[in-house]
Amino acid sequence: MFHTNWNPVHELDQVLGHLNSIDRGSTEYAAMNFIISMSDRERLAACKALKSAEREYVKCATRLTDFVNFFEEDNLKRIDEWGSHSANPNQMKTYRFQEGFRRVVVFRGLGEEAKMFSDTVLWQPFARQLPGASAA
């Protein structure tokens, strides 16, 4: 799925906002005292905040996984094959290389070039296994 105006930092800030709205202690004892002191209405609101945080985290983690998977070697090869296919009227080429600690992906076609740089951490195997991310 293609996402326009996606802002992962904003999405994660929303998750943190939900969690911070009910964070009242850094120890299990403090958290338990906080829960005990809540009214039924406050507990319901906290439950809704936790469910919202979980839902938004899964959405963000899934989108991040989709983003990382787009730049997988197999997908870039498919894009390159499609871009250089004789039936494609808009020929393009993809290039991939390492530049210091960054991975560089270049899309070139129609006299234009788009370069993407990334910290190598994004392509580490654990980045594709974010907790709670659903497979695309």
C-alpha cells in the first residue's frame, strides 16, 4: 500500500502520548498503587489509552516494515527488471552501493535521478522483525 504524508515520528509520538497519559510510576509498586487509586472511570480511560497505543504502534511498526521491505535486494531487482524492460516506455535503472556506513539506492530515469541514503541500521535483520508488526 502506498502512504502519502506518512510521518512515523508523529505516529510514535502519538503512541508515547497515550502511554505517558497513564504512566504514574517507574516501579511496579508505584504503578500498582496508581492503579488501585483509580476510579472505574479512570481505569476505563487508561484501558482505552493502552488499546489505542497498541493499535497505533502496530500500524506504525507495520508501515516501517513495509518501508524496509521495499528496499530489499529482491524488490530492487524486480524494480530494475521492470524499469529496463523493453515494453516499459519510461526506462529507468536502479543502483545500489555502500558509501561509508550508509547504503545508497539510486533510481535514474527520464533524465532525473533520485538518491536515497540510509544508516545501515535500517537494513539490519531485526528491523524487519519489529514486535507487533504484521506482514504486508
